[in-house]
Amino acid sequence: MRLYCLFPITFALITSAAHAGIENAREAYERKDYATALAEFHVLAKRNDTEALSILSIMYLNGEGVPRDVQKAIEYATKAVEKGDNGGLSLLAAMYLSPKAGLRDRAKGLQYLRTGVAKGELNSLVRMADLMLEGVQVPQDFDSAFNYLEKAANRYDSVPAAQGLGQMYEYGLGRPIDEAKALKWYRSVPKTSTRPVLAEIAGV
């Protein structure tokens, strides 16, 4: 079962100019105008904007508008965490756990992921639940997976968390099959969604 959550990347609105800058940078990134996005995000990163730091991490990881540089990706994600954005923890975890980044440090990846879970960070909760459901890199643990998904769904209205809970009830994963409860969770999924999770944008 592969679960990815939708996560509104956080950033501090210091001034209206900064707000305009992040919007312009986001729009440029989404239309794949990477040169413009890169310039805008670099300016914002110097002001310690955590969204800019996180997306710069992704751009360097994927080689979007710049040569691919995993070390720079790590540096930007680490700085985002240092500046108070717990979302960077799940991005770092994804980079160390995924073969795409070429790092493959399971211990370090799980350490970042567990720290994110302890802090109640949305992406970390869903990613850890996903690993526990599959029994990949961690022991299979349906009860803990259920608890993490439930927390993510109730605290953040997470779409993948609600879908995951529905699947657990539908297919009897650590819970008795219960079509009514499965349907309840499926119906709780909103028709609209927010920005994609950092790790999913990064493709890791």
C-alpha cells in the first residue's frame, strides 16, 4: 500500500513583499520556469523562508534548472529544519531511504522519520504508516500504522491518511473488515486538495 499525503508547505509571511515573492516563485516553479523560480527562491532563502529552502532542496535533488546536487539538496532541507520547518524532516528521510538520491542510509533516514513522527509532522506520520503497513525497512505493525494514519487524518484532514484508513477497514488490515467504517473514511476525503507533499514533488 503506497500512501502519500497532501501537505500545505509552511512559510513565514514577514512582509507583503515576501508574500508576493513566494507566490511569484511558486507560480514560476509550477509552470516549469525554473530560472525565474530559482532566482526568486534564492532571494527568499536568504531571508530564511522555509518553503523556499525546501523547494530549493527539491530543485537541486531533481536537477530542475540547476545541475543535480544531492549534497546541496540535503543542505537546504537541513536548514529548513533548523529554521523550524518540521516538514524538512520527511524530505530528508525520503532522500536517505530512497535509492533515487543515491544515499541509502537506512539508519539516518529512519532517524529523521522517527523525529518527524515524534513531532507529529504530517508527512512523517503517513510515510511511517506506509512503511509499517508494507513491513518495508521497519517491522510490519498494523496497530501503529492505524494510529499514525488516524492522527494524520484527524489533525490535518489528510487525504491519503483517510484513504489508508478506509483501505485498512475494507481489506481487514489489522482490523476486522468493516465496510461501514471504510465508507466513512472514504467519504471524508475532500473534493479539493492542497499542495503535494515535498517527498512526492521530489519523486523519492
